[in-house]
Amino acid sequence: MAKARTIGVAVDFSATSKSALKWTVDNLINKGDCLILINVQPLKSDHTRKDLFEDTGSPLVPLEELREMNFTKQYGIARDQEVIDILNTASNTKGAKVGAKVYWGDPREKLCKAIEHLHLHSLVVGSRGFGPIKRVLLGSVSNHVVTNASCPVTVVKGNPSSKR
């Protein structure tokens, strides 16, 4: 039996990140693996939990708490039933342990730090497929993470119609 791994998925609740999460559950997750949903909120957000955990990110939140409305209110994250359904599939049919962690700041930096904090074996990110001009102006989170990560990174391309 293969050794259990810890796999992170960057999720901002866009269609592209949901595709990356679904791809991860369908293609990477094995029984006993730990799947961690990683969300990075803007630094300017003013949720009470940010003051407590701005430097380290939130505590690791188990799937049971993710299902509750209170979690979404505490961290300023919209409750997304599609994401919960995908995570339930990972837990129920794949036998994965599922949790989430919220960070605040620049997604490029925080995702690279999450790899170290969470001891990830792999990270999956979505790509909105910006063209060269938008990529220069807005930056590419996936490109930065691929270049700077200390673990393997899989970039799941989104459909052109799923850009946010």
C-alpha cells in the first residue's frame, strides 16, 4: 500500500479552481491521503479571524466544520455547495482526510508558504489562461508557484469560458 500523502489545492471558488479541485479528487487522491483546500483572502479583508491568524494562516479546519455556515462567516468565505460536494466525495468514496486552511495576503507568496507549513507532497492550482498582456499586468499565480514551490505543482487549465 502506498504511503499517505498530503495534497493541497488552491481554491478561490472560481470555476477554474473548482475544476482543479475536482481533477485532484478524480486523479490524485488515494485512500488515506490528506486533501487540504487552501484559500487565500485579500490582506485588506477585515474578518476577526484574520487578526488572530494573519501570519500563520487559520488552524486546519476539518471537513465537518467546513460544512457549517459558521465557518464561512468566521473567515469571510462564501459557502459553496459544489465545493462541499467535491470534498464529500473525496472523503466518502476516496477515503481521504479533508481539511481547509485560510491565509491572508498575496496568493503567490502564501501558496508557497503553505507548501512548507503543511508539508505538502503536491499542490494543485488552476490557471485562468490569461494571455501574455494580462499575465504581465496582473501576474500569474500559477507561474509564480510552479517556479518557486518546493514540491511538485500541477496546473489544471480552465476553460476559456470559465475565466473570472
